[in-house]
Amino acid sequence: MKESLLSLSQGELKNLIIQLGEKPFRAGQIYKALHQGLTFSEMTELSKSLRERLENEYESQSVRIIKTLKSKDGTEKFLFALTDGNVVEGVLMKYKYGATLCVSTQVGCRMGCAFCASGLNGLVRNLTAGEILGEVICANKYVGGGIGDKRKIINVVMMGSGEPLDNYDNTVKFLKLVSEQGGICISPRNISLSTCGLVNKMYDLANENLPINLTVSLHSPFDEERKKIMPVAKAYKISEIISACDNYFEKTGRRFIFEYVLILGENDTERHADELVKLLKGKPCHVNLIRLNEVKGKNLKSVTDKEAYRFMGRLESAGLSATVRRRMGEDIDGACGQLRQRYIDELGSCQISD
């Protein structure tokens, strides 16, 4: 694979351009063009010889959309192709205040959560920082956005395929690249990262001085029951996750969010709600309840809307901040990994070929 220039900061790109014998100001032109989603051949401010050299030696856009599904609620799901033939997903959600993009950080996943399609074929590889950024650039161009104040993607959620903190170095570099001045420039405060609870990496993230929103997939307040649906629970206790969240708040001042997928007969009882209250009451947090998006072959069932709101009401009446997540994209394989898995099933392979 060629090196993607989207993986470089402005300073790193400037050093590269100087090494190529070009004037430093060219780096600024290239950087802006890359963040607008342009290929080298479209960078007409550059000389033909420089464009050709860059084309031969580097990658400009390492992600492209090969399939788009549009929901009746306006949500759009993308199947992104990477230059090595692997595919990942992204979801574009449109709101009155702007668009939010859900990005993937890995091809597949090795966390093995019982309710998720992302890990059905295990982890294939990590995405580079430039590939994660490429998802944002690609989707922003798709909706007609530019850079800086002209971007159309306002928020980014790292809740697609993969565990972001299992791809720590590339995730952190992506966070710095996507928020860097001069490019697409999305504020860290408009970025949410979802983790299944890799405690040691949560502590590392708190020290990065990146005030992003931390979201933790909890899904049960009981360690032994959590192990049945989330293998990572065998490595980290819930008490350790809570301590890491407390530390994150102390370091960043950002309240944390717990995602809780309601699975019929597994984690949806009054006993579970009451234990959540014991764990979280008084903490600077919010509980985001999610009705399970059922995955073929997983044999897990979702609660009804009435049951979800009853669970939420029990949390709220005890003083916890909680909401039931609005359903979006149900008719287009909206849950993590579903579109990719369907594509793999149809193709008979994890990769595409040009």
C-alpha cells in the first residue's frame, strides 16, 4: 500500500514537501485539497510534474464509497472500500443542526460482543489514522461540504465497526488530524468515542488532552452477567471501568455516557435497573438506552418500545439521567457490521477486487 497523505499532519506534510524539493507553501495547498476530498489530479494549483510524482508515490484519498443505502428516515449508510480491497461501514445521520457521521476504526473486531455483527469474522486489521479521517472526508464531500466553517459533517461518533481503543495510536492520531486547524477542523467536543471498556487505554486517553466525549458500552451492571454478552468483561470489572470514567471526568471535565443495549430476558429487569442506579447515581454521567437491533444468527431479541421506556422511567425516578436512543436506519442494516456482513455473504469474501 502507498502511504496516505491524509495520515500526515500539516507539519509532517510540510517536511515531506520540502524533502521532495518543493516550496513549503505547497504543503498548505495540498493539505486543504486533501481535506476537501480532492485527488492529486484535481489539485490544479500544483504543477503537472508534482501531481504525477505524488500520484505515483502516495495515496490522496484512501477511502471511497462503493454502496449507499438510504433509510426512509433520511439516515444513509455507506460501504467504504479501502485501497487494499477491505470494506468498512459508516452511517450518516441528519439533524436540524447538521450531520453526524458514525465511523469505523477497524476492519472487523476482536471484542466478540454477543449482540454485534462487527466481530462475526474477527479482526482483519486496524485502520490507519488517514483511513479513519478518509471516511469523514469522503462523507463530507458526498453531502457537499467543504473545510472549516463550510463543512457539512458537524459531529463524529466513533461507534462503527471495531474498538477504537484497541487501535489506540491510530485513533489518537485521527482525533488530532480531524480537529487540526486548516483542514476539516471538527472540534474534539463534537466527537464521541465509544469503548467496550479497555480500562488501561481509558486512562491513557484521559492524559491526551483531547476533550472528546467518552461513551462506554456497559450493557449489564453485574460482572458475571456482563461476561456472557461481552468477553472483555473477563479482563475488566465494572468497578474498574467506573473508576476509569471518574478519572476521565477529573482530567477533562467531560461527563461520560453509558450505552446500554436492552436485550429481552438478559439485562432488562427491575433488578438490572436498580443495580444501575446503585452504580451510577450521583456521578456526572448519562445512560443511553438502546433497543437491540437484532442480528441474524445471534438469537437475541429486543425489548418492546413500552418495555424500554419503562426501564428508562425506573432509572429517571431514582435520579439518573437517561434516554432511549431514537431508532435510525432500521430498514438499511443500521447496526454495526450488518451491511458489511451482508456484503461479505453475497461476495463470498472479506475483500473486493478492482
